[in-house]
Amino acid sequence: MTWLELADGVYARRYEELDLTVGLVVGSERCLVVDVRGDVDQGAELAAAVREITPLPWSVVYTHAHFDHAFGTTAFLPCDVWAHEGCLTELTTYGEGARLKWMQHYLGENRPEMAEALKRTEITLPDKPVTDTAEIGLGDRTVVLRFLGRAHTDHDLFVHVPDAGVVYAGDAVENAEAGFSAFSFNDGSFLAEWPGVMDAILALDPKIIVAGHGDPVGTAFIEKHRDGLRELVALMTRIAAGDLTTDEAVARSSYPDDVTRAALATP
């Protein structure tokens, strides 16, 4: 666990558990916590770590609804909780099921303490839903929340700090060099639309992009994996046209087989 200061008052915090990265933006009057970890105990640890940086009142933003980013809010309450409106829908519909699923996952890994923490966790629904963009004033700086399109989920919300040139991307960007795939595909991901989201990130002209897992990256990383996504889209198109079988497409992909198969199974 460590804080990385990316710019004046702009931080990422890295964790060994799931190689997760969360964020903190500090202004002159308020601060904004970007994602809150995955359970009540993890959230309490993060809240204490934020207080090592600043005593200012805080708000919270979820980049998306997945448990490791959005289940640790309790220690921050009461506060505003921002997220895309689709995140609210996801948490309302599937949040409890995800909590139970991950409890079983950790029990299966013989990590009962993690399952117990999730058992004690109450999911906090966002009360500040965002449709397209929203601005959060922190005093001497403004943070912009942006929906740039569907990618890892249908509700990825990007946290843009314009004066610092930093974008928190959640799991729309994952740092493969840290041991994870560059992408985390699931049945709620949108392969065909993801390259356009990467282009939209680049259009913000960021200096640093904070990945949801792994170390922060630069624009060269985004460009490389945008092109990789285009490659995967092209393979999916050829499968749909009958030009390739899935096995043939997997063999031609520059990504690992499991990543490619997951990508080709998305909408």
C-alpha cells in the first residue's frame, strides 16, 4: 500500500490485493476520493490513509459498480457519492449478488477473513448520478466527471483533473505490465465501442492516466492498446462474417488466449 503523488494534490494509491489502484484529488476546500476498495474494512483503511494526506471534507466517486471499486464506502459516510446513472442501476440490481459471489470466492481461496469482511459490508448506492458530465468544485480546482462511452461496462465514469492533466480511468484501462491483462472483459463489456473510448481519453490530452489495476500509464500505453482493441474488433467481425473460426481468431490475436476468447464473447 502506497501513495503516489502524480501532481500537486493528485494521488493514486496502490494495493497488492487485486493490484487495485484508487485515487485522491485534493483542493483548497474539499477533496474527492476516486473508488473506495472492496469491503467495509478495506474502505476504513483507505479513509484513514486519506486522513494522512488531508483533513478536508470529502466526496466519493465510483468509476464503476464492481465490488473492488465500490463496496468500501461506509467509513466515508455521510458524504456525496457520485457515479454514472448506470452504476446506480447495476448496484441496485446486481450488487447483493456480487457481494455473495465474492464471499464464496474468498471462502474458496481459504481466505475467510475476506469473506467475513464482505459479510459485514453494506453497499452504498450513489446519490449523485451522472448522465454525461458533471463538475465537482474542490475550491481552487474543478474535477470533471465524464462518461465517454461503453467499454469495460456500460457505465464507466472517467475522473478528469484538467489542471493536472490526470485522468482516472477505472477498469477501462488496466496496466498489463503489472501482471494483469490490458483489459478485463466480461459479459457486460463492449468490445466494439471500446476503441472509441480510448480515443476519447486521448482527446482529453492527459499527461497521466490512472489505470484501475496496475501503475498509472501514459498516452503511448493507451494508443498501443487502442490499436489492440481494434485488432480484436476486426477478428470478431471476421468471425461474424464466417471468414474465421473462433479458434483461428484466437491463434491470430496478439493477446493471450483467455483474454481474446473473453473479448470475442462480448457484445
